[in-house]
Amino acid sequence: MDYNHLADLLFPDVTETPADMEARYPARQLPEGAKVTRFAPSPTGFVHFGGLFPTTVAERLSHQSGGVLFLRIEDTDAKREVPGAAEGLIKTLARYGIHFDEGAILDSEGKVADHGDYGPYKQSLRGPIYHVFAKQLVREGKAYPCFTTEEELEELQQVNKKEELKNTDWEAQAASRRAEMLKSREITLEEVEAHLRAGDPFVLRILSDGDGEKRVKATDLIKGNLDIPENDEDFVLLKSDGIPTYHFAHAVDDHLMGTTHVIRGEEWLPSLAKHLQLFRYLGFKLPKYMHIAQIMRLDENGNKKKLSKRDMGANMDDYTRMGYSPEAVCEYVMTLLNSNYEEWRMQNPDKPYTDFPFNIKKMSVSGCLFDFDKLNDVSKNVLSRMDAAQVTAGVTDWAQQFDPEFGALLARDSAYAEQIFAIGRGGKKPRKDLATWADAKPYMGFFYDELFALEEGYDEKFDRADIKATLARFLESYDEADEMTVWFDKVKDIARSLGYADDMKAYKADPTAFKGSVADISMFLRVAVTGKQNAPDLYTVMHILGRERTEARIKAMIERIG
Ligand code: GLU
């Protein structure tokens, strides 16, 4: 076979060579050890938690090493493309600290546009580049055309599907596929010419030199040394419309774009043998691979299941809606990614997570478990470290979008909101009341008369006369200028006067000697002022509300009791 001739027949318009491509995309000039990583999504929809995960690894490894993170849009499957998905994806990732240095990023009008010297970064625009390498492979006898029409292919797929349904002999199927391949391998130049003259479409297949009985060694930076069967399948490089498959595009793009670390989902691991073969055929240096295990979750019965696209918490937009701050989500992702992260955080409570020395060796080999309880825990810690202004801004922004009435109340007087969120903040042991911005309303809504609501059932086990007396006596002696200790002494006085213990120790020693304790008296006041049995420090609450509103609420309660 005259392969040069075959190559010219198949790719008459391709005049450039791989050397031209290498010249157009020279090796990057980066400091020693700098990593070049990428996120390579298919623009088919929202960002999945399982997508943020490897992307955070890519972001950390590149930026931590002074390297480059770029975004490549893998849109070779036009049927699956969702318009606007790429834009949405870039914005979502930006919320979670993923900023691309290069690639298909947004221009000033919010449209996806190329930025960088290694583009185009959208695979659909790289057709001619793939064809240069495809032609070279044909020239070297490493790839060949297969003139099976779309219809024939579809038919084959139908047959395969039926066979799958019947769950018949896989080996027989593989053997029949191989026979098909071998037949195509023997195509003659004359046959090719005849097909091309007739305008028949073809796919380009690799001519595999592998032996499925033999094994090849590979390294995965997370899983370690691998020993996998060689690829013996003449897999497709170019589809009949000339568009590359994932395998071919991966090799050409990651080579020309200078990717040093391919960080991708574990579902690509079974294809690794194909990629090893392809890089070897093309004479490309192999990048380092990291295959990230699927995120798992626990189902109702406590069994581990894959976090599927439909599960709560899979879509990154869920977090926005639920009111998780991006900082908290990033923090959670870091705790999942590196086993020593939480320890580092304890020692470095105030540093940004980007200061943490991310380490591939500390990654879990078997995969991580997604868990809302843990996320909430992490989130409470993160929010407790924020200052009042940050929390006010976070809650207000969230509420304006998802709870506009509440949002309007907060925005009406942000200095007031900030006073509220300042309660218990700062110091060694900040309050951890909020896991999400959405938790704010139940926690502090009572500060707004519009949202004040009385919790039911608090008074059932108490003497209503005692409640009323407490409130009345408090009003008699209340002085807003009192220091906290003076204020509390007055509350104790009321307790004593009503036969309640003013000292918790005394009460615990002999509860039967009292009607209750000063804690109950405080509770009567708390419920009157906040509507709730659980609320932040009452002395502070009263000061923020101001004397007038405090007294008005207490009076309203007295009237209610009647
Ligand atoms: N487009 C592929 C995917 O979305 C990219 C895999 C990779 O990172 O190489 O799964």
C-alpha cells in the first residue's frame, strides 16, 4: 500500500505538517516544576459537584506551582451541546475560585472568546489541526479509513444494543467487531478511490499494534503504578463528519497546548491504554495522569452510591439557591480533597485556603463521600470566621435573589443588619449559628417587627401569672443605660421575688425548693422580646432593638397573656 497516496486521497486539502503545528504552538516557557492543567468540559449543562472537584485539583496544582490553568471546550458532540452552557459554566466556576489564565474565557460582553496563544480553545474550531495529524498517521500506516456509512453504523449499533439486551456472549461480539476491523484494514487504494468518487463517508480508525493478551505499564499520580491490557481495538480517530473522537482530540490538544497534568474523571481510566498507544504513535511526550474517583453519597439505607446528576448537591447552582457561601463550599471541597487539610485549618484559622500546600499524595484513592452534615459543619466554621460586614453582604445578596421581602428589609438599613450579625462574632469562640445565608432569617428575623412571630407552647409548663409578673417587674426596673451585670442583677431580683432560684447551683442542688430558676425568668423575657426560646444574648438583643421596641414587645406580651 502506498500510504502517502492514501493520505493524499483522504486529506487532499491538508498541506500543513505536524512540524508546522509544533512551530505554531511552541513549548511553553515556564519555571521549573510549573504545572499546566486544564478543565475540558463538554458544554452540555450545569457544573456538577463532581466537576468542581477535579477542577479544584487542577486549579491548585497549576497556580500553586506558578503554572497555567486553561479552559478547553470539548464541543465535538454538537447534538449534546446546550446553548449558553459554556458561559454559565465559566461564571459558576469563577464563584468557586476557579479562574482560568487562558482558554475559552469570557470577553467583556460575557461571550466565550479565546484568550491565549494555544487556541482555538474550542474543539469545533480545531478541525484543520486534527486533520494534519490524522494525515500523518495515515502516511505512516498507523490509521486507515473505514467506509461504513452512518446507516450501516447505526444498524450495527442497533444490533449491538439488542445483543446487549440479550446479554449474549461479549467475546463473540468483540470477535465480530475485530473481524469487521480486519476486513476494513485490507481495503485497497482502488476501493478507497471508488468510495471517494461515490462520495461515501468514512471514519478514520487507528491501526492498532496492540495485543489484548499483553499488558502495558502506566502511572497514575493518585492510583500509583498500573498494569493494564494493551489496546487492541482499531478505535475511531475521526468520525465521518471529520470531527475527532475524545481520544484523538485529547492527544492532539493536550500535546499542542502543553498540558503537563491531565486531571480527569475515573471513567476515562479504561481508555488509558488507547491514549498510551495514540501518544506513542504520534510521537508525543505522555502527560502525567490523575484519575479522580467518583464522588459517593450515602443513600437512605446507608449504602454508598454515586452522586448522580439528579441528587441534591450535584448541581452547583443548588448551593447558590440553598444559600451556601462559595467560601464554605471551597473549604468543604478542600477537606474532601486532602486528608490533612482540616488539621492545617486548625493551625491556620485565618489564612485563605489557597495558602494550604496541596499535596497529591494526600488524596483519597478510593473516592470521597459527599455529606451535607459535614458540609454544614464546615460551613458554620467558615461563616463564624467572617466579619459582620461580610455576613451582612452575603445574607443580603442571597435574600435579594431568593427571598426578596427579607432582602428588602436587610437592605433598608444595612448598618442595623450589621449590628445584628456582629453579635457573638470575633473573639476566640465565635457563635456558629449559620451554615447558610438561608439560616439567617429564622435566626435573626425577629429583629424586624415585620418578621416577629411568637413561638407556640413555651408557656405550657409555667404559671402564666409568673410570666406576667416577670414582664411587668422587668418594665418597672428597666434602664437601657444599665451595664450587663446590673441588668442581670435585676433579672435575678425578679427571680427571687417570685420564688425562683437566682443561682443555678442552688437550684440544681435542690430543684424542689424553687418554682424554677433564673434561666426560666430569662426565658420569659427572651420569648417576649424575640418570640423564641433560642436567641442570641438577650442583653445585646435589647440594645440593638432599642428601649422603645423592647418595651413595646414586652407590653404586647403582657396584654396577650391578659
Ligand atoms: N470532555 C471530557 C469530559 O467532560 C474531558 C475529560 C478530560 O478532562 O480529559 O469528560
